[in-house]
Amino acid sequence: MEIYALLAAAIVFGLGALGAGIGNGLIFSKTVEGISRQPELRGSLQTTAFIGVGLVEALPIISLVLAFIFMSK
Amino acid sequence: MNELPDLLKRVSRIAFFFLSMGCLGWAVWPAYQNVFGGFMIGVIGGMAISWHLAWKLVRIGDSVVSGRKPRSGLGFVTRACIGLLAGVISVRMLEFNLAATVTGIIASPMATLVLGLISRSRRSDGHPTDERGEKH
């Protein structure tokens, strides 16, 4: 039973982190590219990145919390 | 104009409103103290995650503008550990409700989304053209 709990936690957090890694990479690459092209738009680009990254990272953080809590029960 | 400190201030204000509602529920409904306690700890963790993300964004923006290579990453592991710490303190140590804790953690990103969309729609209403003069 314990090995299944470990496997489930690994799958939950691994898939969540995979999607978050791709999403974060896309968001930050475009943000850095935009800031380096037009530094005067830095404020609005940072705000857009803040909104996007906050949403993208919410899912893996929740999956990490749930995985650890369920694994340790 | 830098909108990030303003947005962070509004998100923090909403998080403090959620915290005050949690305190009120804790005091008024003693039977649901595990729900409100978990929600408050989750809101505190979500607020810390938002502050850390804004700090990292400002640091990366500074290094990009000054032409330096960013020395550190985006800090996702730190934010994940903050969320995990909030969950472990709430559920394992204090034995609060898990679903309420997770709801509190995602309260700040949801508030960020709603406030960001509202400010974006207000900005596009007030200024029909962007900086280049193109119509949306």
C-alpha cells in the first residue's frame, strides 16, 4: 500500500510540475524578451507575468501539498 | 508606469480581508474552527507566495534592464515549500481542514487574476489605443 501512495504522490507532483515548468518557461521567456526590447513597458509586462505565473504555479503547489498530506497519512 | 506594487497592495488588502473574515468565523462558529483556522493559515501562505513572486519578478526585471545575467532562478521551489509548509503546519500539526487550507492557498492567485483582469479592462476602457497608437 505504501508503494502505491509513493507512486501516486510522484505522479501527481511530477505531472503538475511538468505543466508548470512549460508554462513558466513560456511566460518568463516572453517577459524577458519584451522587457529587453521595450524597457519602458516593464511595469505592465511584469504585472502580466505576475498574473500568469501566479495562476500557473497554483496547481503544482496544490498538488505538492495534497501529495505530501496523502502520502504521510 | 509600474503597476506591480499597486496590484500587490490590492491583493494584500483582499488577503487581509479574508483573514479578518476567518477570524470572525473562528469567533462566531466554534464548531467550524478547524475550517476557519485552515483557511487563515492557507491565506497567510498564499500571501507569502505572492510577495515572493513579486520580489523575484522585480529582481529579474532589474537584471534584464541593466543588461546583467540573472544570477538566481525564478524561485518556484521556495514558493512550493512555502505552500507545503502551510499545509503541513495546518493539517499535520494543528489538525485543521485540508480543503480549507488549499482554498486559502489559492485565494491570493484568484484575487490576483480578478484584480488584474479588472484593471486591464478599465485601462482599455479609458485609453482606446495603446502606447503604439494601435486600436485594440
